[in-house]
Amino acid sequence: MTSTPPESQTIAYEVVHHLPGRLRLRIPRLRYDERYLRQLQHLLVQQEVVQQIRVNIAAACVVVEYNHHGENHLALFRTLIHRAADPDLPSPTILSIDKQVYSPWNTTYFLQKMALPVTALAIVALLPVQTPFYPVIVATVITVIALPTFQEALESLAHRHLNVTQLESLWTILHTLQGEYMAPVLAVFMSQVGGSLRDMTAQVGETQVFDPLDQQRTYWIERDGTRRNVSIRELQVGDHVIVAAGSAVPVDGEVLWGAAVIQRQFLTGESDLLPCEPEQMVLASSLVVRGQLCVNAKAVGSETQVGKTLQLAKQAPQLDTRIENYAEEISNQAILPAMGVSALVYGLTLDAHRAIAPLQLDFGAGIGITIPTAILAALTHAPQVGVYVRNGRALELLSRVNVIVFDKTGTLTEVKGTIVGVEILKKDLSEDALLYWLSTIEQHINHPFALAIMDYAQERGILPGDYSDWSYEPGRGAMGVVEGHKILVGTHQFMSDNDIAADLDELRTHEGVLWNRSLACVACDGELVAVLFYSNPVRPETASVIADLQQRGIECYMVTGDHHEVANAVGYAAGFRLGQIYTNTLPEDKVEILKKFKNNGEKVVAYVGEGFNDTAAMAYADISISLPEGSDAARQTADILLMNNNLEGIIQAIALSKEVMDIINQNIALVVIPNVSVVLAGVFLSLHPVVAVLISNGATLLAELNSLRILTDYRPVKIQRSVSSGRSQTGMLDIPWKKRPRRSFVRLGNDVPNPA
């Protein structure tokens, strides 16, 4: 066994074999510490020399293949082994699993996992008692199969932490010393069956990988002296890829021009903001938070760092839930009382058999198996109903959600908008010149309005040009210099912030506003020169989803940076009531709205959005929901992705979350009641330990099978089409809006917007 002074703490490990370019390590901690496993793989993936990683949890081994270049790199791997145990490292989200060992419902894996427990059970059951050294042989067998439990118990004690492994270890040792061999072996056997079911359930959904780069996304590039828009799959080494705020860098490469602030949370687990300037290297999946970059592609697709990561690893669901942690805490708190009761029973009865019974109070172990199995089954089944859920915590919170806040543009409405009107306010300005300016400024922005501008210009044969001094403020607008003219396009507030006079009351008199048309202002050299009207049709399923949520007792609200009339038009078609619509909101205002809903801590608040300007609100909400066609920032922030780009996925996710929580509560009853009953029966009725094991562990297996019902019996819920989906814009125009008090967005003393 090898040990090295650690950077943080010493981890026991063994070099099984070491060849040039290939290293096999045995690390006992891999068997029971999932966080350590994720940390170790996360650190290994970051090393340029590492080519492939395979982990065999059952054998507690990790195989690393690397480019040796004449060096063995053993010192590097030793450092990483110890560093992975550092509790201050940010929790990673990636777990490597050896596909050859953990294939979905792999019979070979199950047999390998069960080989040792079955052998031990056969030895204890079939070996004649008259066999020489029978007690020694059987005790050795029990020690071997219970060794992982003993190791975990000792390590926990070394860290002054009590858990059920200490009770299990003490119970096993005392029964073995008493000559009661069958009960400990049977307990390990049934526990392994439960663990194997959980592991194989996890692997059913192993191929469902979250890719931080949307493979359908398009980017503007410069190739062979021409500028073109291509999908991420068409990118080539040598392309000059232009990436604006709100988008993820799709390649590994060197920055040619531009300046930006980026975030590398997907690769590093850290949310620090970093400046990025020319001649600096940038990795794929880095999110451009502010500014713009042109990157010379050095690696694309699977050859990028993130591409290699996704080849090496699968997304590891974070299974912990509050209910699981609470049950584990209760179980751990019962350890010392159980030991005390055991000592008291022995003192009163002098019956060792009765005294050992309280040590079997380990319902936390049963819950620790059955709850993850239920969560894994639900996460695995979620794509079948059109949603991708990142972790068990999101499922638990979603089952208790009572407020959902929706962004309007691109969420309640279609992502792709349409320009429906252009009004030029400057007499000598042609529409073609205006569209040239707009397409040039908006060409690298993935926002519905920008996409609508590009389509509108392309239909008229107008191609974008070059610009300088470009900047983009999500949710407000963009500006840049085009052929010597300073062009601004954005909201009325954006114009006001840049000292450009725009009479909002006058703009609101335009007929286009009343017909559910959003309004954008265009300024040239400090003068308002045009107004554009664009429309995002309301999604056909929006009204049905809002009606269904309200019938479930969930409060629904809409927030938008748009003005009062457009918001009410969409709200009317979607089925929102007065007081549920917030207008003229900036990204920071959306956060304030969420704070308002969460201020008493009694409500679980979800936020549904798809734009870069929604990410702050999504990060602040208890649960964040987005669509795959949304911005890269929103997709990386979201806890839940609606895979079919359909809001009905929200209903399916809520129904699934409630189903899995019902199953979890059933499982807790199935585990706790028999476990407590056998302890009481052991103390008062001297219940045989084998019978006690069959009852308590059998109940755990029954609970696991109950968890698997989701994979076989659960079906998507039916959503009834709401009559409000027939609301039209014409009906909206019949409403006397001007007779109602206008309570559109105004800034109060606490900066909380009022609902419309």
C-alpha cells in the first residue's frame, strides 16, 4: 500500500499496475464516497495528458490512459488522488462510469456483484458444522463480505461521525461471536441485491447526457474571406467564430479580436467571471456573459475539451433530497440511543440475544437505498414524458411548487418572432438603409427580435455589414458604429438611458401596439429615426398549461420587459388575470419579483425562461425551467429542460415529481415500520435474528420494487385543451383598456415592480 503526504488529507490507494500510458489504481474510498469519485474524475478530466478514464466501483479501481511522452506522471496522479478529498473543492457534476461494467440492466454485472454474497451464503448454509475449523472459516467469510462496511465504519469514527455502519458492524460482530452466522451473511446478501437494483436503475438512463452546447445552434463565422451562418456541427478548424453575449463558445481556440467577460462553470464547477482578450485561449462551453469575441477555432466537436469530457463521462444526477437527508439524520441520531437501549436490555435480562436486537435499528440504510432508486427511476423515465431533470432535489422541490413565474418573449410566445411593421420617422432615411444598420448590429445576437430582424432583412436581400464599438445589454438593446454612424436599437428605456428623446405616450398611440405588437426604437447619431413592430405568436399550448396549473392551485405570473399593452394582449390570450402580469421589467427587476414571492419562505417558486436576460432570475428561483431552443446561458442554468420545446412538459414534470414523492413516502413507511417492529419483537419476543433480517431487509427490497413502478407503470398525464386558447387579438381589442387604471411598471422605494 502506498501513501504520500497529502495536500489536504491522506487517501489510501494501491498502484495495481503501471505501464507507459496506462495506470490502474485501487482506491477503497470509491466504493462508498460518490462525491470523492466525482471530484477525482473531474480533476483527471482537466489534465491535458489524460485520454481516457474508466471506473469500476465494485472493484474500487480506476484505470487512466494518458499520453506519457516519456514521463510516467505518477506524481501528478498521486497529487490528484489526495486533492480530490478536499472538502473545499466545488462540487462537480460529472461522474465517469465504465460502460463495460455498468451497462443498463446488465446481467453479467448483477452476477459479478452478487458472486461473493451468494458464495458466502452457500458456505454458511451448506458447510457441515462438523467441518474442522468451521467457526474460523465462517467467521473469515463474514469478515470478507462485511469488510466494506467495517472500513466505512472505521473511517467515519476517525472523522468523529456516527452513521448506521457502526451499528451494522457491531451487530455483525456480536452475532458472529454468538455463533449466529446466517443472519449477518443474509443481511449482506439482501443489501447487495438492493444496491445492485439501484445501480442498474441508474444505468438505464446513462445515455441521456446533457450537452452544454446545443448541437442545433448556429454561429456566424468567417471562412475563406466570406462571412456565413453555419450550425455548430459544420464548424471546422480554422474558422473564425463570432460569439456574442449570452452564447457559449462552441470551439477551443484563440481569441483574435474583441473583449468579453466569460464564465467557465460547466468545465470547472466555479462561477467566477474572467476577462477574455485577444491572444487568450478560450475553451468550448465557456459562456460569454458580456462583450463579444472572435475565436480562431483550434479544436471542434468531440476534439474540444468539453467534447472529450462528454466522451469520458456521463452526467451524474445529484440524488440527494431533503427528505432523504432528514431520514438519514434521524437514523444517525438514533445510533447512541439504540446502543444505550441495548446495554439497558442486557443489564435487565442478561440475555445477549435480546440485547443485540436494538442494534438492528438501521432504517436509514434502507431509506438510503430505496429513495435513490425511486429518484433514479424518475430521472430515467423523465425523458419519456418530454423533460430532462438534472437532479433529485429539483424533483422534490417541484412536487411542492406553488408559484410559477413565466417570462413572456420566447417562453409563452414562440421563440422566433416576425417583423410586422416599420415606421420611419426621418424623411430621408430609406427602409433598406435602416435594415442594413439593424442587421449589422443584431447579426450575432440570439434573441427573438434579433432573429426576426435577420429574417426580415434576408427576405429583402440585405446582407449585414461590419461594425465597431459594439456592445449589447441583454433585455435592453444593442449599439455599435456602422459606416461612421452610431446606431442604437432597443427599448424606450434603453433610449432614455442614452439621452435619446422618445415620447413613450406618442409611441403607444400607434395601431401596431394594440395588435399585440412589441415595439423597438432605432436611433442614429443621437436621434430617434424609426420604430419597429414585431410579434411573437402565443404558443398554442400556453393557455392550456396556464389553466391546468391554476386548477392545481399553483399561482401563475408573467413578467416581461415589454410595455403594458403587449403584455396584456399576451396575458389575455394565455389566460392570466389582472394582477398576474408585470411589465417593463429589467433582468434585475425579475429578481426583485422573485424575492417578493419568496420573502416569507413559505412558497416554492419556479421560474420559466429561455433568454440570457432570464438567467439571473433562474439562478435565484427555487427551480429554474428552460427550453432547449433557448439561450446557452438559460440551458446551462436550468434545473429542468422541456425537451420537446413545449410548455406542457411543465405539467408532466410536476405530475412525475408528485408521483415519485408519493412513492418515496410509501417506501419510508415500508422500511421504517418493519424495521422498528423487528427491533421491538427482538427485545420483547426474542425474535430470531434470521427472521428479523428477512422481515426488515425483505421490506427494503419490496420498497425498491415499488420504486421501479415508475419505469413500467407511469404514463404521461393528459392535458385538457383550455377554452381560453381560442382567445384572439380581436377579442382583446374589445376590452376597454384605457378605462382600467394603468399599473404598469413603476419604481417604488424598494424597487419592486407592480403588476399590470
